[in-house]
Amino acid sequence: DMLMWKGERKAILSPDKSVGCGICIGSCGEHAITHPLYPEMNLQPKQKADITLFSCSYFPEPELPKDLDIVQYRVPCIGSVMPKDVQQILEHNSHKVALLS
């Protein structure tokens, strides 16, 4: 729920209403929301991988090519992947990003 709190609109999470999709994680610009099924992402600059792959946990496990350096994250819902994180991954961590859902 988006509610007013101390003069600002804030997301107030209700665990009893949650379906576990993780979209709230993607909506939070500060990564202040955690979820036990959402992977910890390493977004520190490093040698770039060929591809970073995000796949919905409901999507069948993909068969990945062996000749590519692929970093894979399984997320509760592809909607929980923040565009800002994809941009940061492309700038610092990977040449390409793929989303499977």
C-alpha cells in the first residue's frame, strides 16, 4: 500500500497480502526490501561477463551454452528486476542482459 507517512508517500508492506512475487523489491530504489527467494546480486564493477541472465523461478531451468560466461539469477518474478540494476549491470558487469519469464 502507498500511504502518507511524515508528509511523504511511502510503501507500507503487508505480509498477509503478499503473494511473494518480489515486485516490491524492484520498486524500491534503495534495495531496502529483502525477500528470502530473491538472490543477492553482486553489482560491483568487475571483468564483464558475456551475459547476465534473469529468469523467473516459474520459468523452466534454461539450458545454457557452455562456451559463454553467464551470470544467472533466478528471481521470484521478472517484474522484480529493476531497470536501474539492468543499466548498472550493462555498465559494469556484463555485455548483455537477458530476461526470461
